[in-house]
Amino acid sequence: MKTALCTILISAFAWAETVPVPKITQLPVTADSYPMNTASHDLQPLDLQKLGYAETEFIISGTANVYDWAPDGSLTVKTPNAPYATRILVRHPVNPSRFSGTVVVELMNTARRFDWPMMWGYTHDHLIEHGDAWAGVTLPGAIQGLKKFNPNRYAAVSFANPNPGACAANGKNAAPDQEEGLRWDMLSQVAAALKAQPPAGLKVERLFMTTQAGDIVTYINAIHPHAQLADGKPAYDGYLIKNPAGAVRINQCAQAPAQGDPRRVVTPTNVPIVAVVAQGELIANIASRHPDSDDPNGRYRLYEIAGVAHIEKYPYSALPSFADQIAAVGAAQGTPDWPFNAKCDPDIPLGGNPLLKYSYDAAVLNLHNWVAKGIAPPKAERIQVKDGAVVLDEFGNGIGGVRSPFVDVPNATYFTTSPGPGTCAELGHSMPFDSARLKTLYPDQKAEANKIAQSIDKMVKDRLLTESDAKRLRAELLPPKGGK
């Protein structure tokens, strides 16, 4: 009884406190010490300076609670005030007048045991054009890779387990020296740091969290309601979710919420949430579908993108260089053009359909306008599903969802999975129509071009495609003016 009462009191005290501003320490760049994931060392290097952007790395350190999250959604403190330190990599306009006031905070992917800024790979063209800043946050799964990459630079980084052995009896203590549950308060404190002590003195007005799937769902459902800054506002002003299926465990001793658990489904809250689901992700996401809403306490949009797979080449451009990958984890997969150890069967190129990339750009812009200007984003129909499968049209492409020239004026069938090992199930490929079918469908090339142009124009009018991406899409799909 005493232990239960202590937990309740700790929990009540924690909710009475605002998110503290952690310690922020800038890491210098020297001839022999640079950040892991620095843009100039990406698999496809990016010269931020030429684009008017700067890149700065910080150590964020403080104390965090480890939480328990009950099936009824209630949150209690399991272990209070344990020290942590992580790093953030910030990219922002050099000229303050170019800054939009928005920072996109990405929880970097740890699937390869080092930081992978997947969403930066998708969205950096738009972020830079729009004057947004970006902050990539290191999560516990990438800590060992950082330390191996540069032990001195990242010596302070730690999510040390404040209670080692706590769950060893049930066999779940796979990393007894590390407590991943410290990341939740850390993420709130990153927001507090960026608003209280922004890089280069920029005036940060909005923070949007983004990443793929589980971490962001758990944060929204479990942590967001309790994460309040000193000004009374939420830590994050909005969320952009890639593939929102499922939630992850709250601490290393806990189980992730199972299928059917309501904690797996994103709960709309007091800030806007935009979710983007590729056709290739849809069946795994069916249980997470939620109606669009303009309710001030539950603003939500879901965009299901017809004809696209879970992933294609764009996020892989933001992987570290092979040399840096090897320094971090001792190996690099595949080649820059095919960053996997195994080929698909039959062999396919890494997909280049830009529609998912463009959908994230539109989502970022719509989220910005929703929060900054009160302009509600457009709504889009859902992809049709029947008997547990996507309904396909006569061309083999999905019906419904966000439409584009790829599926409304098709010249191929777009498969959202490919046969073969490993990641192949998540990769798409296309099967172009033969010349006879193309002649039947489009006997008049000018009429075909007009249909493509009209489809692009409609996407822009519906605010499902930015003007800049429309220009890129026209250049890709339409013949040059004056051409034959």
C-alpha cells in the first residue's frame, strides 16, 4: 500500500510540474571531429551552406522519469528523475528573416543501429524552400552506434538504466545497462530547449514532431497530455506521422500494446495531427483509421496515398556515408543505389515514384498553415478496402485515396510490394503497359498530356501538392513546351 501511495504522489507531483528546460551544450566541429549524420557526409551529400542553411549539434542533458502505462491509458511514474543525455542535430536558415518560425523535430530511425533521418530525406527540399528548421533527435537504439563512431565526441550521451535488473526475472531485460523509457521526458525537454534557447537566436514559434510509427503514437497517447511548457502550451504544437500503425512499449520491462488495445490507435488531442499512409502500408493500418476532424480538441487529418509503397529511394539518400556507417556499426549494407544486403527476386531498382515524398511536403505545409494561420487542411477520401485487401481498378492500381496522375492517367501498374527477402516486401515496383495498351488508352498524346496537367492542377487546387512539387512533377511527366 505504501508503494502504491508513493507512486500516486509522485505521479501527481510530476503532472503539477511544467517541462523543465534541460542543459544545452553545443559540440564544436573540428578537423577530426564532426557530427554523425552531418549533411555533407550523407549517402547523397548536401551542401547546406550553399542553400543558406547552417548545421549545429548539441548535447541535451537532464533528468527524466520512467513511466508505466496501464491498459486504461493512465500513466504513472515508475522511477523518477533519472539522468540522461542525448544529442540533437539542428539545421536552420542562416538568415533569420528566412526562418518560418517552424521547427520539425524528427525522432531519427534506429532500424540500422545508427541514426537515420528518414523524414529529412523525404522533406528537406520543402523544408529548405519554406525556411523551416529541422532538428534530428537521437533515441536510445542509436547510442552505441554514436559512441563507436566517435567515443570522445559522444562520451556524455547516455540513457543509463536507473534500475538495472528490474525486469530480468521475466526475460525482458535485453539491455540492462540502458533504459529506453527515459526518452519520453527527453523528447518533451528537447521541445522546451528549442523554444527557450533556440539555435542562433531564432524565434521558434512552432514545433512539430515527426517520425514513422510507434514512438510518436506512444508519445501522443501517453505523454502529450502531461507535457506542458512554462507558457502553459503543449511541448509540441502538432504532429506528422508516417505510417501510424501501432505503439511501442513505455519502458524496457513493459510489453508493447497488443492488437486490439486502444492505446495502439492515435488519439486526437489538443493540437493538430496529420497522418500519411501509403497504399502499401494501408492493411497494417486499418485498425488505426480515424475520422478527419476540425474539433479544436481533436484536429485530425488522414491521407492515404494511392499507388505507392511503404518506402522508396528518397529516405535512403539521408543515410550516413558508407564510411560513417562502417565506423558506427562495423558494416554497411549493399551499395548506394541498393542499400540492402539482399536483392529482390526478380531484381528491381529502388523505387523512384516521388508521390509519397510530395505528400509529406504537402502535409508539412498544411500542418504549418493549420497551426500558424488557422487554415484547416483539405480532406481526402480513403482508399477502398474489401475483405482485408485494397480494391484495385482495371489497371491494378488502388481505388480511392489521394489521387495523382500516376493512378488517374496511368501508364503502368504500381505494385506496392515485391517478392524477395527482407525489405523487398516493403518496396514497390511498376510494370509498364505495353505499347499496344498505351495506344489504346492514349491515341492522342496531346490529350494524354492535358489529362496529366489537369490531374496535377487539381492536386494543387486541393492543396494535396505544393506549387514547387507541382513544377517538379510537370517537368517529369509532361513534354517540354514546344516539344513534340
